[in-house]
Amino acid sequence: MKTTKDQTNRVRLYAQALSFLGTDASPLDMAIDDLGCADSVSAIIKSLFPQAIRGSVSTAELNNQLKASPFFFKPKDIRAGDIVMSPTGMGKTGKVKHGHVGIVGENDEIMSNSSSTGLWTTNFTFASWIKRYREQGGYPILIYRIK
């Protein structure tokens, strides 16, 4: 892997996400654990890049912040350390009530807040994310990368 600023920040974000595994990534609980995914991802991003976003407990608002932030862009591929999201309000079928956001890991895995425990965990693969959010919920799958 060649070293560039983009890769360095993406790799740093991935390592930070890994360091939170098994913990409550957003212990201030700005959102209840059942709906804490955006709060957790915001906390992880802000722990390294506090100027990149304001942070949010809403996947829809976090999507707006990432889209408008000069620190993020939409890549053409998907790599560890990227943000994956299916924002609440963008679903079409009604079978999946809330959207979700996580951070891409290695080997097709996605780390995110677990609604049942409130802990940051590896709880999705791309296949299971696609099945739940795109196929069952009609949500888009958006990817953002830190510059």
C-alpha cells in the first residue's frame, strides 16, 4: 500500500474504530443505545478529526454533515476505514424502520453500534448490510472516505 494523506487518515480512522471494539463508543449517550449508531460513529471520527464534523445522533443529519464536509468525499471503491451508511428517512419499503451507519473493516466486515448491547462491534458484512438495508428496507448504501 502506498502512503498518501488519504490512506493515512483512512487507515487511522480504521485503527481507531478497531480500538473501540467491545466498548461503548459513545459513552455520553446523546442517543439511546438502540439508536446510537450515528452517535458512535460521530464520536470515533471526532476523536481523531474533531474539525471534520459537528457530530450527530441522526443518520440523516450525519449524512448531511459528511456530504458537506471538506474532509470527506465519496470514493469509487470501498476500503477499510470508510464510512458506510443507509440514512433514516431514505428507506422505501417500510420493513426496516431505522437506517444505520458503520465503519468498514477488513474481510467484508462492518463495525457499528449494536442496538441490543450499546457496544461497538463487528456486526455486519457487506452482504448482510445489503440484504437488510437495500433489499429489505429500500435504503441507498452511501460510502464516505476521510481525505
